[in-house]
Amino acid sequence: MKKYFAILFACSAFITTTSSAQQKIEKYCEVHCSERAFAINSVKVVFLPGKADSLFSFKDTTIRANLENVEQFQTITDVLNYMSSLNWELAAATGVGSEHYFYFKKIFDRSEISTP
């Protein structure tokens, strides 16, 4: 009888943990910073989510609005600190001359993403 209850408990624990697990989705965005001519420590920042809006749609519209706020910053350090405060992780960075490209990623639950 004890074996029966142990097996039943193990099965129910497995079903509970696997059914509550949510599917995770990685999303990426790009931030382009270009140094302004004749301005010390000043950059023009452009947020680039990608061309396909359907791939970067969230149920919570404040997520995208917060990301678009990155364009208000004047220095690269402020941009990196702001994205970090939003829990976006720097995935890659590259630059050519006065142009700097930063690629960020974040893992979301499928429930946070809008599906077309």
C-alpha cells in the first residue's frame, strides 16, 4: 500500500510541475548609437525592434513604450544602464567609427507575447 501511495505521489508531483511550467520565448532588439558631430559625450540613439511588428508584439504595451524611451538618452553608458534596468541582457555589440550597435535579448513567457 505504501508503494502505491509513493508512486501516486511521484506521478502527481511530476504532472503538477510540468503542467505549471511556461514556455519561454527569447526576444531581441537593437539599439543604434551614433556620435554627434561637434558634441562631446553626446550620441543620437535609435531603438530598432525589427521590421516585422508581429514578431515584437507584447500584451503589455508599456514594454515597448519603455524600450522606445531609450532614445531620450545622450550617452552610451546611460543607454546600457537603462536597458539593464529593464532586465534586457546585452547579447552583442559592434561598432564602426562613430556608429555603435548594441543587441539586447530578454526571455519572456509565451503568455506575455501577443499572437497574431
